[in-house]
Amino acid sequence: MHPRVCLHQVALMKEATTAFIELCRNVGVPNMTLATPLVMQQPGGLAALMRALTASGPRVAVLNHPFAVFPDLERDGGQAAQRLLQAIDLAASLSAKSIYLLTGGRGALTWEQAAARFIELLAPCRKAAQAKGIALLVENASPFNIDIHIAHTLADTIRLAEMAELGVCIDLQPCFGEAGLPQLFKRAMPITGLVQVSDYVLGDRVAPCRAVPGDGVVPLRRLLGNLLEAGYEGLFDLELVGPRIDGEGGAVASKRAAAWLSETLTDLGA
């Protein structure tokens, strides 16, 4: 398995975190992204999770954390920062190097007001993350997620990250149809901390509309090549979730996806 392949926990989100770790071990995936809401529901708590991790891998590389979600950015009274500080401590205890965020929904705020509010609410967490050596990233996410996120195009995500002095998580599936992607990749590259990989099959309408790489129309090989040419040196995270993944089974889909990504990265000289 290519050393830069990473698998996201949402592929097995109905199972215990320990079961996901075992899946990664069985497939041979060396890196994992864990979702903080799922980890915090882990039976046996952090102790059980730590027992499931071994020196031989897989390693926890990234945490996925929803920031100002329920309530949203407009109505949050400090809960978001408190929970993110807990996530930062969790990341440090697991030796994860980054946390990528959903920002929270905007409520009745304009985009610009919501961005300013996000930066304001995030302020207590930035120094805490820096002190523990953890990078905070913000991702681009489908407009289907407008209730919990404000950055939907890659251009808007880069703009928000630059405003907030954060890194970027580039999710290829929601942005593959945008104009000027090679140029956006180059602009984002100095602050890009993670790239997420999945596919899309034309006509899928039920969100999240994700598919195993190679099953759909996203020109992933070309986009991965663009990212490598732009100088990206980080991990490629397989985020597999939705009806197609459930229909095939998360474990089976993960194995196929990891094999495709590993072979493609090797072919591209990553």
C-alpha cells in the first residue's frame, strides 16, 4: 500500500472506532482520519481506542471535527471553541497532526459576516493548536451542507483559510467541475494540509453522492497529477460515504478504493 493513502472513518460510521481501525489494518491502509463525534461515542472511551492502536499501524493522521454545528455561527455562545479545544487535546493524545473543520452554518448572516464570526469564535483555539503542533484546516464542502458549513467552492475555501490564517483541506469531489483548478491548486498549495479523494456518478442525487474512485466521472488521475505538479507532499484521504458505499459495504468499498488510489499514486510517481 502506498504510504500516502489515508482512509476516513465515515466509511464505517455505523461501527465502533476499533472496528474501523481493524479494517484499516486488514486492508493495509497506513493512515486514518477519525471523526471526533464518532470517536467520542467509542465504547470504552479513549482508553479502548488507545489499546486498539499499535506501533505497526495504522496511525491516526487527521481528525475531522464539526465546529459551530447546532447551534450555528450566528447563535454560538462559545460552545464551538470549547469543543474544538477538546478535539485539539484528543488530537495531541492520538499524535494526529491536523484537524479539518466544518465551519458551522451561517444562520441569517451574509457570507462575509459568517466568515468574520467563524474567525472570532475560532480565536481561542488557534494558539492552543499551534502550541501542540496541530494544524487547523478548513475544507470545501458540497452546498448540500449549507446548514453546517459556509465554504463550498475551492476559491471561497482558500479565501476563508487565508482570512482565518488556517490551512486548507481540498476535497476533490465537490470541486472537480470548477474553473481554473490547476491555478487554484497552486494558490492553495502553501497552506494545503490534506487532499480528499472520492468519485461521482452522473445522475446521483441523494447526498452524500460519493463513489469509489474509478467508478465515476471525476478526472481523478488528472487532478492528482495537477496536485503533485503543484508540489503537494501530504496524504490523500479516501472519504467514502453515501448510498453507493452503503450498498456495496464500507469494507469492500474501502478495499477497492485503497487499491485504486495506491496504484494510481505509484503510477504518478508520488
